[in-house]
Amino acid sequence: MDLMGNNSIAILPSASEVTRSRDTEYHFRQNSDFHYLTGFPEPDAVLVLLPGREHGEYVIFCREKDVKMETWHGRRQGQIGAKKNFGCNDAFPIDDIDDILPGLMEGRERIYYEFGNHTEFDNRIMGWINSLRKMVKKGAHPPGELIDLAHILHDMRLIKSKAEIKVMKKAAEISVQAHIAAMKRCRPGLSELQIEAELKYQFANLGARFEAYNSIVAGGENACILHYVENNCELKDGDLILIDAGAELDGYAADISRTFPVNGCYSPEQLEAYQWVLKANKEAIKAAKPGKAWTDPHDVAVRVLTEGLLSMGILHGELEALIEAGAYKPFYMHKTGHWLGLDVHDVGDYMQDNEPRELAEGMVLTVEPGLYFAPKTKGLDKKWWGIGIRIEDDVLITKKSNKVLTFGVPKEPHEIEALMQSEA
């Protein structure tokens, strides 16, 4: 509200329930912006911020208490609960929004709102504005300026508070334990689905009911599909398995990738490629410091991986020319990281004034270099076919350097082999 200034109003609807099939819904997850500002966990709600309003600056419209509906579908906060448990100054029934919200908009110069995310609600906003415009001759003062709420809100979300960091550390710790359990469980003959089940069990058992995203459990050549989520193949002796999975805790995501041998022992080719990805991961993490451009970790990873491709005989030529030409891209086609927070691919601009954004204290990003050698790649020696490797950590930018939140999952090959062989 300080950033908005007086004579303004912000309006933000909650997420809605989504039908899964016929008359059943997916488990409700709150809109991340709505959760960030309110913590309010229900659908069919609208947040209104009114800086300087005498009768309360923070208003929620929400469902009323209803004994019959609560018997079938669970408890509701109602207006009393919204004020008592979520700190709003005032709360109104959602069914009264058409009668009340236009009056709250009247006299405000600016509306902060995220157009384009809620088509039906967009139309309601414009309807309320137009109704006020029709009353100008009677003395009404409709808002004259529409501003994207996301512009200021997402910049706030990019810098995590101490409370947010505490939750993210816990989400990372839970995810670390799940990855370790998956390594211990893995062996030839199991299915990718059974490893996915181990991850989900560990998440829930340690207090995180949900995944932050659909887990990737990719054995063999499936690891060369970046967003592989079928997770229905048998794990074969001699293959690698790539797991990309993270828990969600109180809305906040963890995001970890590890790649290890199904049978607990890397082959020479697997180990050679793995060592280069590991070096890229370590060097990129070193480059993730305050004052550095967010692209610096990627640039470092690209250089290391291109050196590796030269060393392995997969690329030929001069290092600088190969980097400039993007010769690495058939084998490393994604960026080295992204923001992390309430969304696994979190909000926040990556560019400012047409320049890469500088990293700053409180930001959290992933560092995830990889190499992918899809079968039948033209000109690629068959000994590399089907090897897909990604090593991903979650990195908090601190005042002077960084902290790896996911350090607890082994990534040194000898540590992984020792862990897996101890469970054999």
C-alpha cells in the first residue's frame, strides 16, 4: 500500500476450484499472489487494498458461514474468521460484492489489478468502472488509471523475507530427505513409478502434502526429455536415472535434480559426462553472488560444459567460437536456472532496462546445468546415446555470497555410489 500511494485501490481475486472430472475437483491451491498478501486459503474470495481508508485499508470478500455446505465440503472462515485469523480490517460476503465494491472504487484515482488472468473477473471490473462513468454527471468520480498490480507485487515477491526463507529452507530439507530415500530405494527392475511413490511418501511423511510440480523420474533415454513426467518405464541395469522433484510447503517450492546409476555404479562414459555437469554446477553456484548478473551462472555453466564436450570429443574446434556459435545447444538447450518461491518458476523480471538483472540479497534461484545425449543424434558416437544428466540445487543469495539450501543431497559420484551400495 505504501508503494501504491493514497487515492488508489488494489483488487485481487483468489483462485477458483477447477473440475478434475465431472463433479470432482482438483485439490484447491490458492493463487500465489493472493496467498502472498493474505494467507487466506479459500476459493471465491477477493482482496481489496484501500490505502488511507478510514474504516479499514485491508478488506476481504469471502464466502459466508454455511452449516449445510460445511457439512459436505469442509469448514469456512466466514467474515468473522477472515478478520480474526487473517488480519483484515473488514470483511464482506462475496455475494454482496456488486453492491459494495463499486462504492469502494469511487473516488480512487488508480486501480491496481492484474488484467488477463481472470477473463470473467476482468469483465466485472470493467462493468463496475463503466457503471461509475455513467454516474459522472451525478458527481461520481470513477478511477481514471489502470495499473498492472503484478509490476510492484512480483518485485516484492522476488526478495524473500526471513519468514519466507525459513519456510523455503524447510521445504528444501524435506526434499533432500526424499531424494536420499529415492537413491537408497533405487535398483534395477523397479519402475519409475515406484521411485515417484517413494518421493511422494517422503514428502507427505515429513510434513509436505504436495509436490511443488509433477516429479520427473526418468530412467535411461527418458532423461533426454526435459519435462518427462510419464514415469511408467522399468529401470534397467546399466542406465542412469534422473530425478527432478521438490516438495511444496505452505505454498513455497523446492526444486532439486540428481542423476545417478540405477545399479549404483557409473559406467566410464556416464562418469565422464557426469563430472563435467558437476563441475558446471559447482562453478555456476560460485558465480551466483550479489551484484552479479543473473545470467552469470549460465554463462559460466556454458563455458564449462562446452569445455567438457570438447574433452569428450563430441565437439571440435576453438572454445570461444563454439560458445559464440551455440554449438553446445543440441546437448544443453535450457537455461541454468530460474527464480524460486511460491511458484517453482517464480515471478520477477529477469531483465531491467534491457540488461540482465543483478542478483541481490534475499533472491532464491536454481542452478541446474545438464547434458543430454538423445539416441540417434546425428554425428554422436553411440557410446553416449541415452545419457541424460542434470544436477540442480536451490541457492539463496546472501549479503556477501550465497547459501545452497539443498546441499544435503549427495552429488559427488563416489558419495552417491557409496550410499547406494550400502543399501544393496
